[in-house]
Amino acid sequence: MTEIQAFAREFLRDPFNVAALFPSLGPLCRQAAAPLPETGDPVVLDLGAGTGQVTDVIQERLGGRGRHIAVEFNPRMAAVLQERHPKVEVICDDANAVVERLLAEGVRTDLTVSGLPWPVTSPKDRTIFRPLARLAAPGGAVTQLAHAWIRFFPAAKQVQRNLETHFEEVVVTRTVMANIPPAVVYVARRPRT
């Protein structure tokens, strides 16, 4: 079974916790990881890491620097991710729980890349963007992947409002047509205190 087939199978098993039918492709992953600092030892949080497409790009850009934490709720996908990236801290758990633990430990992230689905990002009163804003280091960024064709659904609009509530700057990238399906990346900076 190919990785794409395995990913699609997991989506069909649990579409509310697996955000996409297919894994993100290289151009979208590079767009999501673009705010990663080129120097120093950045801390990167990779939420909804799936089987590791964004993780691949982050690891390439880090080149052995910093700390990379990848969170995947699905145990089968997390196992694939850990096998592909033994040097990455792979955590198989709920993203909210992991973010709260990192906050309690005093961790600050230079970049959080989120491929999390709507049930985690769209609820106004319990969106994950509130704690992610607290987790962001000065100058840090949060990126959220989203399929372009669903950007105008009410839940997707709420995701953008949630980002705008917790960050001063939210930019939506151009549509990455070289993804299946085409997608955009929300880039959020300057957390509101």
C-alpha cells in the first residue's frame, strides 16, 4: 500500500480528525514552512503532522538545527512519521494537550505549522490559536493549511476570524495550485496579548 493510499484510508476511517484525503504536496509544505528562521536553533511545532510531508520540508530547512516537535493524533500515522523521522520528537496525542504541556514547560516556538482540521481550529470559544499565540516566541509565526475551495464555508471563515482575534497580522497566501486539492496557507504573526 502506498503512502497516499494509507493516508486516504485514515481519512475515510476518521474524516473529523484527519484533515485531508491526500497528504500535502511539496509546494504547499514549502509555503507552510516559509517563516522558519534560516539561522539559530529554532523551535518548530508541527501539528497534525500526518505521515510527514511538512515534516520533511522542516527537517530539510532545519538541517540539524533546533528542536522539532511533531504531533499526530492518529497512532498509525504517528508510527509512520516516527519511522520516517527518528530524530524528530513525535508525540501521538491530542494537539491541545501537547500545547498546554509545552506552555507549562515554558517552551516558546519560532514556528508552528498546523494541518489541524476544523474541529480544532474553528470553535470560537476553544480554538487552538489562543494557546498557540501564547506559545509563540517574539517574532514567531503560526501557519495553518486550508483547502482553497472551502475557504468561504462558515467554519473556514471562523478559522480566519480566530486567527485574527489572536494575532495582529494574518495573511493568506496565493492558492497553491500544485496541491491536491489546491490549497492556501494562513500566516499569522505578532500574537495579541
